[in-house]
Amino acid sequence: MDGLTVYKISKILKQNIINYSIKTIGVVNNNVQVVFYKHPIYNSLHILLNPQLVAIYVDNVFNSENNKFKFLNNTCIKDVNCSDFERVIFIDLFKYRSSGRKIMYKLVFEFFSKYPNFYILDEEDKIIYMLNNHYLDKSRKIELGEYYVNVKSNKSKSLRSDNFYDFKKMKGFYSVTALHALELVNNIGFDKAKENIINSLENDYFYIDLDDRLIPFEPIDYKKAITFEELENYYKEKVDKKLLHDQKKKLLSFFDRQE
């Protein structure tokens, strides 16, 4: 998942789940499920953090018995943000103790290929839970009880930069989205292409390109446009294809050993 897609999803979540409350947060293997509500509406945020496939989408299917972090029950969602097109989403939570003291927590989801992770931070941004010990950028000291440290980007320019014309070297882009951006440039020029991409990040449409990859802005050629609500079906199809592919590999490996 590229940084532009993560940024766009964070903006959509920010517009839709602020002031909702957390009912439960559960973890099964590499899947995190955040059930949130504003009575009488209940929804579920699914975050798949598999090294081979990361995904995030909302549906209304949830298991309230999967409640790993009861101390976060009934916390209120204060904010959702993404740091400068990086592949990290932060969800700020708060609740009040019986004494009236306000307590802050933060959920951190890192959508890095091969190194996805999930953290819970206390009000000092210290790590009180981490999904696994695999994380990007080993210069960071990521341990329980330590302060959470953002990943250091190897790119300094972004869509917000002036007089910079190489999408491949901009934050948030990777090879596929940079290629689609270049096709836009070849058709409508750099300034108009950049403007179109920035404007696309403000709506809730995503585009499936001819190779079934998710693009957060409108490319020249694509199969169809989908809304944020339709990401559920897109990612579930991805998961099914991956499971089928893994099963096929296991079968082929088994028959190879029989020869």
C-alpha cells in the first residue's frame, strides 16, 4: 500500500469516525479489528497487517467477544491523521477516569510492506503494546516502555514541494503510482497532473488499474472507480486470491517432494 492511499484513507476516516467511541479492539494473528460506535450505529475497522498483504477497510461485521484491550473500551476517537504521506495512520483516543482525569491513548498502524505493525501508545507516546518485533528502520528503538519514534523517510520532497518534478522521488509514491503520474504528465503536463492528483486525494474514490492495483488518483487507463466503502470487497478478493495462491504453492511443493 502506497503512502498516498494511506493518506487518503486517513482523511476519509477523519471525516467519518471522529467522536465515535471504541467498543472493542481485537487481534487475531495479523488482523486487528476496531469496533466503534455512535449509538445506534456500530461499524468495524479491519486492518490486515500481513507481511505479504496490508489492507484497511470498514464494514459492519464484527465479533465483540474478541476484546483484547479492555482498558480502551469506551474511549472516544479524538483525531485521525497520517504523517506527511508516510504509510502510517495515527488514531488518537481519550477517556475520563472516575476521578475526572482525562487519559490519552494512541493507536498506530504501520502499513510498510514486509514490516507492517500495530502499536498502542500511552499519553506520553510510550509503547504499551506492539503486534510484533518486526519493524522498518532499525535505527529506531522500538520496544515496550520506550517512546514511539516515527520512521525516517528516505525522501524529502512531496506534492507540497515547489519546483520539484520527479514523482518517483516524492513521498507517498512508489513505482506504480509514479508511472501512472508520469502518464498523466505526458497527457496534460506536469502542473495539471499534480493539481489533479492533489484534488483526487480530497475525494473518496479509488481506481483499479489494468493490473488490479489500487490507485488513489484517477489514472489515464483504469478498469473502474470504487468508493471507500467498496474497499471491503476489493481487499477481500485480494485475500482470497492470496490464500488460493498459497494453497497452490503448497500443493506444488508437496508433489515435487513426491517425485
